[in-house]
Amino acid sequence: MQLLLSPAGSNIQDLQMTHPQKPPTAHEVFELLARDHADHLMVFLRAVVYDRSLVDDVFQETMMVAWRRLADFDKSRSFGAWLRGIGSRVAMDMAGRRRMAIVDPTILAEIEQHSACFDGDHALSFQSRMSAVDECLERLPDMYAEVIRMVYRTDSPVRAVATTLHSNEESIKKRLQRARAMLGECLQRKGVLA
């Protein structure tokens, strides 16, 4: 699973404000939110799971459960808190199955309380990155911007884009590759990509 994610203190409504013309797909939202929260979740899990060799397993399982349960996410809650809640339950479940030690539930609640303090920092960072993406997309020549929008914002397969644009798949793949390269260069100039 590829990760990409957003703001701890924000919710999906904040993400939709970034692209008012077309709400992001569930896949885009999850990927953005997961990537933004991955480091913080890892720190949280390292505080919860004593056996360092199992932290990665708990992290991966947490992300898989969150992906499957994205439809259950309460938009009024912080995504970071929701993800940590899943991580806590996954850690407890794995502790029972694998006989691994995790932190006491009382301490776990305190760790969660301290973790929640960091949730608000992500929203600003995410929104500024998404604004940079939008600005760079607007600067692309129309034929490249159109392909990016069709493939990534409407989740259309390359074959369908080729049909819509009366072109062949190879041409669309090449155009998409060039568009991503131009978008990447613009984002690097803006400091969004290293």
C-alpha cells in the first residue's frame, strides 16, 4: 500500500475546501492523510509497543485496517486521533495473539492525550502543499493539466482517458509522464518536494 496523508487537526471537510471544484476521491484522501500522519503514528506506536521489532507490523496492520474502515471515519474527529485509536486496538489485539508486551491502558490514554496536542500542526502544512499543487497544475499547458485532472482527480483509467481524448493509450501514458515531470519540477521550485 502506498502512503500519502494530511493534517492531524483537520478533517475531510478541510480537504474538500482545498479542491472545491471536485472533491478528492477516498483513495486520495486516505493517501494524503496517511502520509501526513505516518511519522506521528510511528512515534505513538513506539511508545505503546515495547518490542521494537514488532512496531512495523503494528504500523502496517493499522494502515490496512484504517484503509478498510475509511468509510467509518467520523469527519468531525481528528484523523490522527482516529488513526491512533486503530493503532491502539491493533497493538492490543497483536499483544494477545503474539504474547507481546504493550503499555498499560492507563498510560496509553495519557500518551494519546499528549499526542493529540500535535494534531493541529498538520492542517496548515497540508493546505499549503495542496495550494502549491493547484498553482503548479494551473501553470501546466492545457493538454497536460487535462490529463492530470482526468487520471488523478476523477480516477479515470488511462484507457478511458485515451478514449475520451480520441488518442491511444501510449500517447496518453507519455503525456501523463511529461505532465508529472513538469508538475514535479514546479513543486521542487516551490520547495514542496525535496
